[in-house]
Amino acid sequence: MIKRLIQFISIALFILILGACSNSMNGMNHNNMNMDEEREVTYEDTTTKGLQQTVSTEKIELNEFTLVAQERKHTLTEGIDIQAWTFNGSVPGPEIRVQEGEEVKIILKNELKDPVTIHWHGIPVPNNMDGIPGVTMNAVQPGDSFIYEFKTTVPGTYWYHSHQDGVNQLDKGLYGSFIIEGKNDEEVDKDYTLVLDEWMSDTDSDRFSMGHDMGNMYDIFTVNGKSGKDVLPLLVNEGDKVRLRLVNAGFMSHKIHLHGHEFKVTGTDGQEINDPELIKDQLISIAPGERYDIEFTTDNLGEWLLESHGDMEGTDGMKVPIKYESFDGASTDKSNKQEKLKLFDLTSYGKEGSGGFTLDQEYDLSYTMDLNTGMSSRGMVYTINDKTFPKTENIKVNEGDLVKVKLENNSTIDDHPMHLHGHFFQVLSKNGKPVQGSPIIKDTLNLKPGDEYVVAFKADNPGNWLFHCHDLHHASAGMVTQVTYDGFKPQFTPNPNANNQPE
Ligand SMILES: [Cu+2]
């Protein structure tokens, strides 16, 4: 009660302060993407008064539909309401399910007070559909619309999110899953998508004065927008073949443990894993932006947990009950979130095959990206080859080039989940050791401190494409570069008044 009162007073005070300086804040303009300018965070007041409550996430199986960005009140769990920014009034936004090869047309309508865009994370779309303000389009202004059109060529698990001021807009809920069902997908009885995220229960003014690494500020972990006992259970029948599509929309890695069942990791980032073997009691560590598809057969009647392991304050909230419908006993399964189980190792899993690239073949270009953490007069910065965006050096390619990139994480404590837009890359080696087992094709690759990976891709999608860290606290503090194609001209004229904030 007292805490609520303090919270109320601090929010009220905050609104007053915000009111006093709102003119100067609204006047801020980041259109020239210049990191040298002092960055102001444009948080509005965080009350939920007068806002409509969120609805549950719908499934959209059409190939033409509208996504409306709008503000709502969202209940993470009983007693914890937050001001959310949503697509179609839900957190996550609609689960989009379309067929491989379909042409989709999506109308984005912006009913927020800030500009937004949509980026189709992992889907290789034409450059002008990638949704990057100031790079591929102008941010969609309040009251305006934008039409995205592309063909869904590669089946798999993807997601979409705003790429305007992403560090704040994703935090507020502007994301959803995007499933492209393949012609040759294996039939399953249940196909569930689980979108992971973290939230702050207390948005007091501390967050504005803190540095960019606010890991411990996120104290509520959610699955499909709900935490703890409000997470919807997954209902199964005995003998079901179940597919779970895990999507991490947050800024922290989560180690996920499936209780009571053997399972296979069948895909990552929309790409199949070759001949995956059954494993049990291994933790799938899923980094920001990554996806993992797992499959299991329900051969163990009862009620089981799919839970996050670790000892963060929010860990407890990230638990999904798996309920057999014919089971009427009491669940005997317990959390063992502190147990340090084996971490699933994607670099030695499944069967060898050809992914198209090898370490010793010839490449047209080789780049090195030294990822690091530094200090500047503005606070923490996250650098690529000692530079921050937009001063980072672009990876310049010609169409058709075979490109090899060595990524090194020289930060001492920060993970860097690096995401390349518009292309998949093949992971060839980790810490000097060639990848064993299945070829690994991804669009987001997490580097732990000290990690070094070599990846390769073919420059086959002309445009200007971001390559950045998906801990968007790091991206917004510098860790962004671009893959740029020689001779490519974007099909839009940057509007200096659009407040374009690509990172
Ligand atoms: Cu990072």
C-alpha cells in the first residue's frame, strides 16, 4: 500500500516535471542520426488512466490485413498494469500466420503520438520494405499509414517489431510473431508460439538517469505478455506431436528448460536444423531477437513446466504449464530453476550437411567486427571497431559477393546478439573451432564475452541493411553498422522532420 502511494506520488511528480519540459523534448529531433547530439529519452507519463485494456492476442491468417499501433493499458499479472504500446490492442500483437510463397500486404496505421515503423525480423524482404526509419523509409507519423508488401519466400518462425526508437518502443510492447508455414513442414498436433520479454514494474525516474545496461531494472519476465500464474497453459493430449516456437522479443537472454520430455531442436531463426537428435534436460539459451523451434511427443501424462532457469528477480514469472487434458491429478512437477543443467550447443548438434559455405573457400570480401564496450562523455557506448553509429564503417559489398565476417566480442561482461537484416548468414566456426553437426543458418547470433565467430553470407539482396546488436540498449548507444550495396539508391527521400530514429 505504502509502496503504491510512493509510486503514485513519484508518477505525479514525474508528470509535473515532464509537463514543464515537454516543449523542449518535443522539439528534439534525431533525424540526422547523429550520435554526437545529446540523446533525450522521449518517455511520456506512464499512467494508464483512461486507457482501454488490452485484448488477447489474435491470430491473423489472411494475406492482407491492418496493424494499428495504439496505446493501451496492459496487465502483466494481477495488480501490475503498465502503459503499453500495442499492435491491434494486444501484447504481443497479432500472431501472423501465412503460407510460404504468399504475397502479403500489411497496412500499418499509426494511432500513437510518436512515429513508428515495422521491421520484419529475419524475413528477407526487399530493402524498401525493411522498415528502418532514415535508412529504408521515413518513420510513419501519428495519424499516417504505410503499406508493406512482400513475398514470404522462406518458411519458419519470425517476428515483427517497430524499428523506430526501438529501445523504447519494443520495451512498450510493439511486436508480434510472424510464422511462415512451409509447404513441406512436418505435420504436428499442436503448434504454439511463445514470445518472451521483460518489463519494469516500477518506471520511476531512476531509469532516466541510469546508464544503458539496465538488466536488473527488468523485474517482470513474461511469456506472451503475461507473467507468473497469468501465463496461459499449453493444453496437450497424450501422443500429441507438439511444436513450440520460442521468440525472444526482450533485451535479455533466457535459458529455457522443458520438463519431463525429450525434445528435438528442429530450427533456429526460421532455418531448419539437419537431422536433429533427441535431447533431454538441456537449457536452450535464447538471446534477444533469436528464435528456436523445438518439438516433442507427449508421452508423460501429468502437468509439466517449461521454465526459465536462473536467479533473476523476474525468472519465476517465466513459466508455462504444459497440461495434459486427460490428467486430473495434482501436478508433482516442481521448478528447479537454480539447477545448472547442460546448455544446448547448437555448434555440435544434428547431422553434417552442406550449408553452402566453407571456411577455406574463397571469399570476395572479409571483414572483422570488434565488438566492445567503452565510455564516452555521454556515458556507456557500445562500439564496432572502436566507433559508434553512424560513424561505424559500413560493410561495402557488390551484388553477388561472397562475404566472410569475423565477429569478436571484446566486452568483458556484455553479450551481443548480432542481427543482420535482409540476409541469412551461415555460422562457420566458434572460437576457432569449425561448426560440427548441422550447418547453422541464422539472422541473429549471440556472442558471449570473449567469443569469436566466423560467419558467411552471399550479398544477394541489394539495399542498405542494418547489422546491429539486438540488445537495443547497446544499439541505441552505438552498436550498429550497415551492409551497403555499391550503386544502390534508396527509393525514398529522408524527411528531416520525420524524427527518424533507426536504431
Ligand atoms: Cu550488445
